[in-house]
Amino acid sequence: MQPLPIFYLNQVYQQLRQWDCNVNIWLAHNGMTLEQLQDPHYQVSFDDYQRLIASAIHLSARPDLGLHVGNRIGINTHGMMGFAILNSSTLKQAIETLKQFINTRTPLVKISIHETTKALVVTLEAVQPLGMIQQPYMDALLVTLTKLLQQLTPQSSPLCQVNISFAPPSYWQQYAELFKAPVHFNQAKTQLMLTLASMTQPLDMADPSSFMQAKQWCINELKQLNGQQSLSDKLYQYLLQSSVPLPSLSDTAAHFHMTPRTVHRHLAQQQSSYKSIVASVNHQIAKHYLSQSQGSIKQLSYQLGYVDVANFRRAFKRWQGTTPSEYRMQQKAHPAI
């Protein structure tokens, strides 16, 4: 997939320093310098991103790292998107702005919004399996958004409930202190539920002119990011968000208004192929399934389109260097969180 910006990794660095961890070891272990970490244009691969967060948790021995990092992130940390949010006229406009431009800061999540009779529900969904960093990443994101809401509406919090898709961790008591709202674990989706009455109340910092200027900047930034994304990256993201078994080359080409031959030619120019992208996506899906689910390997192989389980086992060993069973045991023996 496309490289990831490191906007928020500097907050991980600052948190490690606050805990008196040896940040030089953390940087050196991950092949990164402080100058790179503080460069707003520097990017890392998803694998490197995972390693940076996982090793920070290991170094600090703090599985609650995500909550503390999220608590460090203020509106100004969100760049021009944060400036647009700060100048929004209403809380609903601020949340819609967040939904529209979240990918200018982190491409790993998408936000959707819908209303019920009692609340506005903000759903956070990873656009690809996050593996070992799922919990700290979502922890940080939830706290970041909650803090943003608190900054926009300091008099009374609009947050009335938090739904979290994973099981309560060892530090579950911290959630109530941070969110100051009922928190429910093991839910179908990760969501923030906000009171409808708070959506239309004017915000103190509202400035329509500044909002429009910041929004246009964000639009341009988003266009630039989309323009920089290669076809192989676009296909990777599309397939990650598709149901399994993955779409055929013909169906995928039609989605991008191209012919299979055109897709093949463009991918060849990028030293890639549809087959290799499908294998990479299946690898990510399989790792997520094996680490997060207790389902059978036979069931997984059928879901991924393998008629013969032995073929899937061979493919996984080629991707990962271990069999699916060995990988699952490794994850159980050495959980990241």
C-alpha cells in the first residue's frame, strides 16, 4: 500500500520521553532518525508503521500507549484539517469536515456518520487489517476525537456513549476517566455517539471565511494525495475493502472504468501485477484472521477462494515464512498488546 505520513508518530516519541524511555534505542531499532520523525513530509511503509508502534509499546511496557498518545494530540496537530474544524460553525459541520478530510492525516481509517432518533453516530472503521496495532491505533483515534469534541464544546461534552469493537483490555478503567461517558466493549463497531441537540449549537470559534479557506486547502491537499497514488496502490486499497473472495480482474477493471488489458499494462509499468496485489491483500486478510479469530484454517482458505487447503497453506508459508498454524501460535504466545 501507499506510504503513510508520520504526523502522529512524533507524539509517540514525546510520550516515550515523558515516561523516561530510551527514545534513541527506539529510533535506532526502527532505522529512523529524529530529523526524519520531525519532517512533516517524511513517510514510512505500513510494516514500518506497525513496528514503530509495537516496539514503542514493548519498550515502555505500556499497552495503554494509544490512550496517552491520543490525549497529547490537540487540534493544531491536525494541520489545515484541524484549522477548518476549529473554524466550523457547528459541531455537525466540524464532524463532516473530519469525515471528508481524515485521510489527509491518516489513510488507515474511514469515518461514516448516521443519525438515530437519539444520537449522531460516528463510526470509525479501519480500511485494512491493522493487525498488532489495531487496539493502540483505535485507542489513540478515539481519545483524539473525544479531546477534539471537548475543545470545541468546553462547556458540556456532546459525547453520550462509546462503543468499542474489541474486548476490554487490562487498563479498561482508564476509558471511563478519559471519555466521561458509558463505554461498551465487544461491540459490532467502534463508534462515538453524540447528542443530537449539540449538533446545531453555534461554536465559539466559528469563522465562516477562515473555514472556507481552510476547507479549500484541504480539498487541494486531498487531490494531491489522490493524484500521487499509483494504480497499484488504488487497487490494493479497493481490494482490501472488498468482500472475500476478492473480485476478479475483469470486475476490478470495470470498477476503475478500465479494461483488464489496460490494468495489466499500467501495472506492468509499475513492476506489479494483479496477481501479486491479490496475494498481498490475501496475506493481510489471512494474518488478521489468524491473529484475531478462532475460526478454522480450512474456513479461511475457502473464504479466500482456495478450493484446496494445502494450496493455501503453501501460499501462506511463501508469504510469511511460517505455516498458518505456526503463525497463529506465535501470535498467541507473543501478543503485541
